Amino acid sequence: MVEAVQGAGVVVTGAGGGIGAALARRFAAEGARVVVNDLDAGKAKAVAEEIGGTAVPGDASTIVDDARDALGGTIDVYCANAGVGTGGTEAAEESVWELAWDVNVMAHVRAARALIPGWLERGSGRFVSTVSAAGLLTMIGAAPYSVTKHAAHAFAEWLSLTYRHRGIKVHAICPQGVRTDMLEATGTAGDLVLRPTAIEPDDVAEALFRGIEEDRFLILPHPEVAGFYQARATDPDRWLNGMNHVQRTWEAGR
Ligand SMILES: NC(=O)c1ccc[n+]([C@@H]2O[C@H](COP(=O)([O-])OP(=O)(O)OC[C@H]3O[C@@H](n4cnc5c(N)ncnc54)[C@H](O)[C@@H]3O)[C@@H](O)[C@H]2O)c1
């Protein structure tokens, strides 16, 4: 049991399935009171019933007030997990780019805007961002996803460095492939780079809880991502050549 989580009021967005549902189950198992959010009301309700939590369906950007009410006035932990796995190149429609910005980035900004003043006042709060290894590295064939996940990571990093001396904890979860509906939708690019090392949603929840116990910002459920991230920073052209090799392998197989 993680002491910081027992009895805490926790919100998990996009928790009707996949990683969000695994986070919600784990928080509930650790003794937290959990609000389960999802755009899909039926899925949110099913997970909430299973774990003895409360369903607050709707767009992740709009639910902070209702979630706070459901938890009796205070949110201790907010998991900005809902995401859209929008693929495509620079040629993707404006609406595709807008949806990726809205769900993968702005929902986090809007939640923080609603939560941070109260957290600063009481000197505590925990913001968990489900980013992706694509937010540290990239995802072939998915420009809107890669760009917005980099932004989500940048925002989490900014929150952490700005408020860490004022009692606010931030964690950025950056997995590669995880066996969820989103992975199913990544097609041949996912088959090439994600599926071979894919892990279970519960593994992501376990990595987060290790990170909470160790008070770590960066949560890497695939530890090898640390080496890739370092290689990218140390020699960008070498890293880009390697990723271009992956791109060409993908193109040749399509
Ligand atoms: N599956 C992977 O390989 C993988 C890897 C790295 C990061 N991630 C990230 O993990 C998070 C969860 O993804 P997942 O793999 O569990 O996908 P998933 O498709 O199984 O679950 C995502 C859930 O979010 C909900 N959702 C979508 N838009 C929403 C919105 N605006 N408001 C509320 N709910 C919304 C969906 O209805 C769905 O139930 C995402 O942010 C994703 O980018 C996934």
C-alpha cells in the first residue's frame, strides 16, 4: 500500500478502458476514492461499478468541477490520461490536428488551471500525465500524436519545475506499446515498432506506483526508453538516421 494514496480523492480521465481503467483499478485497490471519467458513459459506469468508484462521464476538458463535487470537494490526484492516437503526416486535416491538441494537451492545461490554485493554497496535489514514449522520442506515421505528446511532456515538466517546492508532485508516464484498443488502431506502424515489446496496462499502473513511492517525475514502464532518449539528445543526427531506417522499413512493408 502506498500511504500517499490511501483515502485520496483521485480522478482518472479516459478510464473506461485501457491504461486509464488499469490506473483506476490500482488506485482503488490502494484505498483511494476514484472518479472514473470517459467520453463513453457506459464504459465509465462499468469500471466505476467494478471498483466501487463514481462515474463522471464527458469530455476530459470539462469534468473537473463535477469530479471535485463527487469527491466531496477535494481532488488529491488528477490523472490526465485520456488521449487520441491520431496518425497522419503534415497533410492531416486541421480538424485532426485540433482534436490531438485539444485532448492530448489542452485538456491537461485546463485541468491544471482548475486545480493548481487550490493545491497551492493547501500545499499539496498530484498531477499524473499519461504522455507516451512518443513524447520523448517520436512515433513514425503519426505527426499530430508525436507533436502533441511532446507538448504534453513539456507541460508536465513545466508544472513540475514550477511548483515542486510548493508541495505539488507531477509524474509523466511515457510507455511504448501497451496492449489496448489504441495499440490495435496503430496498424502496420504499431506492428513494427510497438507490438514486439508491448506490455499490459497493469504494468503501466505498477510503474506509476513505483514512481510515486520513489518520488520520480519520469515514469518509464519500458526502461529501455531512457537509453533511446539519451541517444536522441546526445547525437540527434545519428538518432534521426536510425529512425529514418525504421521509416523506410515501414514504407517497404506497406
Ligand atoms: N496503448 C499504447 O500503446 C499507449 C502508449 C503510450 C501512451 N499511451 C497513452 O495512454 C493514454 C490511454 O490510452 P489507451 O492506450 O489506454 O487507449 P484506449 O483507447 O484504450 O483508451 C482511451 C480512452 O480515452 C477515452 N477518451 C478519448 N477521448 C476522450 C476525451 N476527450 N475525454 C474523455 N475520455 C476520452 C476513450 O473513450 C477511451 O476509453 C492515452 O493518452 C495514450 O496516448 C498509450
